[in-house]
Amino acid sequence: MLLFFKGLKSPPESLGDLGAIESLRVPGKEEFRELREQPCDPQAEQELINSIEQVYFSADSFDIVKYELEKLPPVLNLQELEEYRDKLKQQQAAVSKKVADLILEKQPAYVKELERVTSLQTGLQLAAVICTNGRRHLNIAKEGFTQASLGLLANQRKRQLLIGLLKSLRTIKTLQRTDVRLSEMLEEEDYPGAIQLCLECQKAASTFKHYSCISELNSKLQDTLEQIEEQLDVALSKICKNFDINHYTKVQQAYRLLGKTQTAMDQLHMHFTQAIHNTVFQVVLGYVELCAGNTDTKFQKLQYKDLCTHVTPDSYIPCLADLCKALWEVMLSYYRTMEWHEKHDNEDTASTSEGTSMMGTEETNFDQTLKSRKKSDYSLNKVNAPILTNTTLNVIRLVGKYMQMMNILKPIAFDVIHFMSQLFDYYLYAIYTFFGRNDSLESTGLGLSSSRLRTTLNRIQESLIDLEVSADPTATLTAAEERKEKVPSPHLSHLVVLTSGDTLYGLAERVVATESLVFLAEQFEFLQPHLDAVMPAVKKPFLQQFYSQTVSTASELRKPIYWIVAGKAIDYEQMLLLMANVKWDVKEIMSQHNIYVDALLKEFEQFNRRLNEVSKRVRIPLPVSNILWEHCIRLANRTIVEGYANVKKCSNEGRALMQLDFQQFLMKLEKLTDIRPIPDKEFVETYIKAYYLTENDMERWIKEHREYSTKQLTNLVNVCLGSHINKKARQKLLAAIDDIDRPKR
């Protein structure tokens, strides 16, 4: 019975932890009934349970029998043993009864839980059957439908991939055979077809660039395209002496596909220039060598101008005749080329192929700032009405009244005319002070007023303008009397803004002021006979001086006044920066002009647009627009020469590139303005051609062309060093430049 207590930790805890006792013998149903039927005293039972030693509630490894045997005294007493045994039985009975009560108390819940477990077990068995059947059917579907269908889809996908691969392989095979067809088309001079094929191949090659066999094809096609362009240039050069309309049409179509129609025009101009030079040089050279006989003179190294000096009088007429025939062939080709372009000008330039580059599109749009109407006279309407200010009208009214007074009061006629001249002087001086004075621009030497105008302005300032700000109390009486004859210096209203680029630096105000003054001068010219009639004979020299030194100089104010606008309207400094980035020591003749040319032309286009905007406010007369364009072009050409003078290294091909750039600039500029000839055109061309002069010719050229600055001349000599001028010649030429510059110091 003592084994019943094995594993119990404590009386209270043993009631809730009976399920953890492995060796506990649960009483049967009859025993439970007997235990419950026995009379009980709850308090006595609880005392019995509490009297149980704690050791009986220890771990499972506790040996109860051994524990009780060890507790026996050395001398056994039967009565004590029986009493102790009875006590243990009572404790066991109390514990068993307590356990029985707890079990019977929880029996309904146990039965209910058992039923739920049984029901759950039944459901799990049913679910197992359903899962088994489902898996069986899924297996049937997998084997009978899914695998077969997926297999078909996979095979179809492989088929599509293989079809695509086969198509790609065929395309690759075609691409690899392109060289043969391109060579055939070039031999047939089918340049448009060759370029179209090459562009299509480039597009296809970029699509299949992930294949290793195509990786190098792109660069190869680009080389082929460059080779085609070189052959195109050769074909274009043939036009200069033997124009063929079919051949030229193919060449132009090819350049249009490349998006380089402007390049074609640049190259064509260069080829015509070379054709003219080579043709005339060869004709004259043949006659010179024929007349010279077996002399050792190396005529081929001479300049054309010097070569012509060796033509003898006897061969002059035949040489001239052959020269005219040769030039006639070139001019005939040029004329037919111009006819072709005039015929195709009305065609739609937008119908370019997909291979047209962005640069080609920009060139097409540019050709279309240039076919627009030229703006020589920026006017609001056809009527060339005079431009007048209120000041001019008031002066004219006053002059009319004064003339009436002079007719009546002839003794004071001279005084009246004298004061009228002072009024005109002051008006002219005010216009110059407001709109024409700019020391920074006049220092360039291009915008200087004429010496006569400067003399007039100085005379007016000394005799009429009071430049002193405040009176000096210590001044002499004579000085005070002299100042009575003078007037304060004029001041421009703060409402007139001359610093905004959007208004072309107050161009409208400048035009109104200047042209109204010019109109007033013209009216004085008409009045000269009437004034001369009332002027006393002894005073007529004064009137003549007034007209020759003042009235006739009014129109000369246009130059310095509009020079200021021209000096600021174009960004010349930006052009110099762009020119500084150009590489001029190239080894081959370039076919494309440099970007600074386009930038400069865009500046002129913007200048043209701004003139249009100003003309919406004030009519810009033709003389004014011509002066503005002349100033801008002159400054641009001077800037171009300055940019060429900043070059450190330059080859013969670089000088050819300079000439190409300048010819491109002139060609586009002539479509923007009607001014002919282009101002300072020779200033640029002469500087470029001076590079090719020999030592003696360059020394003579330096002495004759003093319009170039010391820096420009020095750079020309330094760049030629090592090309066709040695160090000794360089020192000689620099000394010649120094001699020219010395009187200026």
C-alpha cells in the first residue's frame, strides 16, 4: 500500500498531478463505491492527509520500502508495528477516497471529452479516405492530362524558339554576305542603294548584337559607310568638270540618306574652288614649261600669280584661249549644278529616310534661316514716312518763325542764324552724347567717327557746353562772362533704357533720335538758298562753314550710334572661345565645317529676329539696316581673323579648313542680307592665304598690309615656322613687323 504514495510532491499538488504518477494503482469502480460509502469526517481525513510525511511526495526515484525499513528501530515491537501499519492504512484510505471523489467529480466531463475525441477520430478517418481518393484522381490527371499538355506546350515553345533562331541565323548569314553586294553596288555607282543597304544592316546588326558573330559587324559596317562617303566625295568632285544629271542625282540622294546635305554643298564648293585652281594652274604651267624649254626653274612650286609672270608675249593669246576653254567647262558644270538645285528646291525636303541623323534634320531646318524673305528694310508698311521727334518738329517751327523775322528785320539776320546754328549744334551734340559715345568700342579702331565729325563735336563742346558743375565764387569776372554764352550738358531721361539685349540696346530710341536729326539736317539743306539770300555778304562764310562742318556731318552720327548696337548684339567673345577649342593641325582635309560657324550664324539669325521685333515699334529705314548689318559683319570678320591669330599650331589642311569655314559663313550670310560686297571679306581671305607665302613674299606682304595688328602678323609668322619658314627667316620677318609697329608707339 505504501507504493500508492510514490511520486506525490505534496498533498495539495498530488490531487492535480495524479496523471503523472506511473506506478499509481487506480481503484476499481467497486472500490470507489466502497470508499465513498464509508462514513467520513472531512476534517479528520484532511488531518490524515496533512500528517503524511513530505518525503512520500518526492521524485519517482524515491524508494518507499527502503525508507520505511530504515526507519525500523533495532528492537522491533509488534504492537508498535501494527499501530504504525494501521496509521498508514488510514492515510492510504484517506488519499484513495480523496482521489475517488475527484475522479467521480470529473467523470461527466471525461465522458464528454471521450465522445468528442471519438467523433474527431471518425472525422479524421473520413478525411483520410477523401485525401486518398483525391490524390489518386490527381495522379490520374497528372499522368493522363497535365504532363501531356505541358509537354506539348514545352515542345511548341522550343519550336518557336528554334524558328526565331533559324530566322536570326538567316539574317546573320545575309549580313555576313553584305560586303559582296555593297561592293557590287558601289561598282555600279548605286550610292543611294548602297547607303540604304548599309543603314539597314546597321539596324539589323544592332538587333542581333548579343551574338558573338555579330559583335564586330557594327564597326565593320561603320567603316564601310565611311568608305562609301569617301567614294561619294570622289564622285562629287567629278561633277566640277563633267556634270551628269543622273550621276549627280544619285550623289545627292546618297548624301540625303546620310543626313549630310550641307556637307555635300560645302564639299562641292571646295571641289569647284580646287577645280578652278588646278585647271588654270595646269594650263598656265604647260605653256610656261613649253616656253622655258630645258631650264631648271621649278615652276610647279610657284604661286599662280607668280607663274603667270613667266608667260611669254607670244604664248599669251593661245594660253588665254585655252584658259578660257578650261574655265568654260568648269563654269558650265557649275551652271548645270545650279539648274539642278533650282529645279529641286520645291521638292519636299522632309521626305528623308529613317537613317537621317539628327544633324541632318537640323541642317534641313536651317536651309529652310535661309529660304525665308530677306530683311533689308525692316518697315511697318510700304510708306517711307519720315521718323520725327517732337524736338525736331519744334525746331522746324522755330526756324520758320525766325526766317520770317529775318525777312522783316534783316539787320539782325546774322544773329538769328547764329543762334539757329547753336540750336542745331546743341541738338547734334545731345544725340551724340546720349547714343553715340562709347570709349570701349571706339578703342577698337573700327567704330571711330570721322575726323570731321570729331572736330565738329569738339568745337561744339568747347564753345557751347558748360562742363563745370558748380560756380566758383573766386572765379574771375571774365570767366563768368564767358560762361554766360554756354549751356549745361544735356542729360538723357532715365525712362530711356539702352542696356537691354531684348530691345537691341534701345535701337528703337536710337533710330528715332538719329533719323529725326538727319531729317532736320536735310531740311536745313533745303533752306540754305533762303538763308543765303538774307545773310549779309560779309557773314556768308560763317553760313558756309555751318553747313560744311555741322549740317553735313549729321548723317555721320549713324555710324558711331549704330556701332554700339552691333558691338553688343552678337556674342563675339563666345565665338572666340569656340574657335579656341578647334584643332587646326589636322592631317587631312575636312569635309565638315566647324561648330563655331553655326554658332555665329545663329547669332545673326537672332539679330535678324530682334530687328523684326524692333521694326514692329519703329520703322527701320534701309540705310539704318544696312549700317547695322555692315557693322555686325565687319566685327564678325575681324573676330574671325582674331580667332585665327590665336592659333598655336596649324597645318596646310588646317588652313584649308579655315577657308571652308569662312566660305560656309559667307554662303549662309549672303542669304540673310542684300549687302554686297560683304564687308571685310578680303580682310579674312587675305589673312588665310598669307599662310602660303614664301619668305620674300611674306615680308613684302607684311609691309603692304598694315591693317592687321602686330599680334596677328606675329602669329602668322610663328605658325609658319617649321612649315616653309626657318628660324632665320622668322627673325627677319619679326624685325619687319617691329619696324612697322614702331611708328605707332
